[in-house]
Amino acid sequence: MKKKIVVYIARENGEIDWLESVEGEGDNGYEAFYQTCDAVVMGKATYDHVLKLTPDFPYHDKKCYVFSRSAQGKGPYAEFINESVASFLNNLSQDTKKIWLVGGADILADFLTAERVDEFIISVIPVLLGAGIPLFKQGIPEMHLKLTDMKQYGQIAQLYYEK
């Protein structure tokens, strides 16, 4: 009988307050990574949560796309997407090469199912949440990854994988 290990990215209520309790190093490589991205993509729930968390939208200098079943058109910070992942990517500008999927198991599952994720950077934070919102949804396709790099920022380990 196989045992499941579930990795949570937030508490059940969506809170990520536990991240503040971990000793990192500087910005934990965030700015260097962020500068490599041409665009950010997220689901509507993550977008709404980001708007609640910060007074200033943190991705204002990047193209931002939000997958939504209800919101349409362009908002002050993002363009809302109401199409499939494949259709969205096929219509995306050729200049947009590196997209950061900013949280959300649903949007990640959609991109994984469409086989459109090439690289993973997974930060391991030494806090075990007993319950919460999982990083990976059940039913995503099996995928074999190759570890390409590891970095440590204080107590945070970042693992770099390619498909």
C-alpha cells in the first residue's frame, strides 16, 4: 500500500504567515529569479489573496495574467484569461519566454496536465503544516524530473528541477 505525502503551500485559510518564522538569507534569491521572468501567471484566488496581502501590487513591472472563470478583460494590474492553457500559450507573444506560475494548485495542475511546465524551483521551508492547501493536486500526470541545482538560504533549501 502506497503512502501519500502531501506538501502544503498555505494554511487551510490561505494564510502564509508561517513563512515569516523561518530564518532565510537576504531575499532568498527572489530578486535574481524575478528578473529572469517575462510574465507572471496565477489563478484568481491567488490574485485576490495577493491584493489583500500587499498595498502595492508586487508584479506591476511584469505582464500579469490571471486565469479566471468569471473576471474578464483587463484589470488595473492584470489581464484575465478565460481560455485553456494551450490556447493561452499559443496566443502569447513570442517575446514572453519565461513565465512564473505564482502559486495555486489549480493553475499548476492545469499547466501540468497540458504538459507546459519545463522547470520547477521548489523552496523547502522547515515548517510542517498538518493541514492546508496542497502544492500539487491529486490526479496530475506522473512526471519524472532531473535535479539540476540546489541552493541554501539560511534554513531554506531551494531545489531546481527540469522535466
